[in-house]
Amino acid sequence: MSVPGRHLPSRVYLILGVVCSAALAAVAWKGRTYYALPVPERPLHEAHSALRSSGLLGLPFGIAGYALIILNLGYLLRRGYVHWKWMGSLRAWMSFHVFTGIVGALLVLLHSAFLARSPMGIIASVSLWIVVLTGIVGRFIYAHVPRSVQGQELELSELTRELEEKRRALLEKGVGVQAAQGAAPTPHRGVAAALTAMVEGDRAAAREYEELSRMVMASPELAAAAGEILPLAKRFVKEKQWLSRYEELRDLMGLWRFFHRWFAIVMLAVALCHVLVATGLGGLRTGMP
Ligand code: HEM
């Protein structure tokens, strides 16, 4: 049985993500007078040679964005095919997936110079932003799907066992908590209702944890062991919520995955065509603006 501690890789990617996004936002702000111009007037701007898609900055932005989006798929390899422990936990790879997805998309936005003119460019940009937006919603649902501390999805039997182990461990430390109910059958309600139920579940878990921690801190013997009891209690209330909505959460994740996956496939296919056209036929060889 394990209880989560602070997750260093997620913090590192979060900090890196914020720093990179801020740097890219600064570039966009600095070039605002250029990006705001209509296409025919752009070549007259002094920043045109740097900021146009094939420019001194615009092109490296595109290459780096594309590379990050390809690297982004490393999460899928780690999840499905590569099970070496030294490669880090799935949780760390998920943080990498989010980091590369968001920073990659921002780089592509700067590479496009905030314009998508060709039909292929429009399809690739729209799919990319749908993938990023569904990704953000999905990351929220992902956090609610039963997982081990390392990030592997838990089967119902594993989750039930984990919960029971935590209940016993808490009891041994002198904290009696109610045994969890089994998984409820999937209620057939809409996505919005399921998401709302998820938020309510978070609130219920936070309330239960607050009550438990108040009780622990009120007793001198328990308070002395609070450092061990409270992380256990936190994980216990979270897993209890997971168990009570087990099927609904897994169904929601499955439905969401369908959209994220298919828009990702469309975006990657169109982006690949765009790269082939640009390097073979487009401005990079002909030197067009
Ligand atoms: C922009 C490039 C991105 C691409 C190409 C991409 C692609 C994918 C693909 C193909 C999957 C697998 C879906 C499946 O299981 O069938 C996936 C999973 C996922 N992605 Fe993304 N994604 C991107 C960005 C993002 C971003 C920005 C986020 C969050 C902010 C995100 C969050 C997720 C989550 C939560 C999963 C589910 C993982 C799991 O259940 O194991 N993605 N992504």
C-alpha cells in the first residue's frame, strides 16, 4: 500500500510550462504590431523577416512546436508498450504530455503568425486547439479515474482492496472510518451531470477529510502521528469517492478519449501533410514569404 507524497516531476513540468508559456506570450506581445496587420501589409513591417512563418523565429517556432507534439506521444508509448521502471512513472509522463501539448500548441500558434490561410492550415489549427481544449477537460476527468500512485488505472478489485487496506491502516493508528460502499451501478445521465457529480464528489471528499483532520488534531495522541495519518486519510476519502462512481467515471473517460484521440489523429495527419508540402513544394524551397 502506498500513499502519495509530493510529485516532483509534475512540479518541474508545471514550472517549465509556466516559464515557457510566459516567454512565448512575451514574444507575442512584443510582435503585436506585426501580428495585428492584415496579410498584404505584413512584408512592410520591420519584424516580417523574423516573425513570418518561414522567418528567423517563425520557422524555429514551427519546428520546435512540431517536435514537441511528436514527443507528446511518448506518453502513449510509455503507457502501452514500454514498461521499464527507470523511465519514470506514468504520472510523470502525463505531466510531460500536458507540458508538450500546451507549449507545442503555443509554438505552432506563433509559427502560424496567428493566421491560417490554407484549408489544410485551418483544419490542422482547429483540430490542434480542439485537442488541447479536450485535453484540459480530460486532465480533470483523468484525475478522477481510479489510479495507483504511479498513474496506472485500477481495476475495481484492486481499488476495493486498496481502500480496505487503508481503512485497516487508519484503524491501527486509532482512527475509525466507515467501510466504503461497493461501486454503484452506472447511472445513465448526461456528460454535464456526470461532470457536476464529479465536482460535488470532490467537495464531499474535502468535507470528510476536513472532519477527519479536525478529529485527529483534537486528540493529543493522534495529533502526534498526524504526519502519517493525514496523507492516509486524504487518499482514503479520495478512493472512497472513486469507488462510489467507479463505472460512471470510467465510462466518461472512455467517451472523452474517443474525441481527444480522433482529433489528435486528424491534426497529426494534416500537420504531416503540411510539413511535407512546406518542405517539398512550399515557401521553404521557393523562398516565398
Ligand atoms: C497537442 C497535442 C496532443 C496530442 C497529439 C494528444 C494526443 C493524445 C492521444 C492520442 C491520447 C490517447 C487517447 C487514447 O487513449 O486513445 C491522449 C491521451 C490523453 N491526453 Fe492528450 N494530446 C495532446 C495534448 C494534450 C493536452 C494539452 C492535455 C491536457 C491539458 C492532454 C491530456 C490527455 C489526457 C488526460 C489523456 C488520457 C490519458 C489516459 O487516459 O491514459 N493531451 N492524448
